[in-house]
Amino acid sequence: MRIAIGADHGGYALKEKIKLGVAAEWIDVGAFNEESSNYAEFAQAVAEKVQAHEADFGIIICRSGIGVSIAANRYKNIYAALCINHAMAISARSHNNANILCIAADYTSYDEAQEMIHQFLSTAFEAGGRHEIRVRSINKQGT
């Protein structure tokens, strides 16, 4: 499984720890150090990798997770979900077909992040029925 991962300076340390502790083929788009950086650039880079099918999923980390989720969700067919626990990660995949997991470095421990990633990557979208209808309606809203 190919996973695009990105973080600004606030999420850099957690990103590096995740790459070491979670087995995957990582496509790291940065940041590559803790110097001040723009979260939107990394969110956009991850979204572009997922949108182009260069990555199966994405993970983006900043201090709150809010900025990266907003930036990534500007892309068509990108469903970036800010999750704070494994139950939300399961719901993001099963109900919303999320393809990018956003993590708040300031509020998420490594162990919590690891569990969220495991649940996010191992949960399938409940295709058909009400969830699919709702997700399809998202794409009708704007460009």
C-alpha cells in the first residue's frame, strides 16, 4: 500500500515516528525538518498524490489538523477527515470514504495515531446504500 504523508513543522516529529512504526510504502512530501513551514503546501502535495492515484491513501499532520484538512478538501474527489480517535477513523472510511487521514499533532499521541492509521487503512467503505448516496452528493456541490 502506497501512502502519501506530509506534515508541517508542527507535525514533523510525529510524521517521522509514524514512518518508522507503521509498515507501508511511504511517499514523503515533507516537511523534512522542524523549521517553520506552510501546512497548506504539504496538504496540497498529499492531496495531489492521492488524486493522481500515485498513492492509495494520504496522511497529513499539523498542530491542530484543521488547516491541513481544509487545504486538502479543496481538491476534487479528496475526502480528508480530521480524526481524534480510532472510532472516528473507522467512521471516516466506512461512512465517508475518506482517502486522507488528518492528524492533530498537539492532541494526538503516537500510540493513538498508530491505532487511527491502522483502523483507517484496514476499514473498507460501506459501498451502496445511504453512505454512497451521501458521498456522491458531496461531489455535486461546487467544483
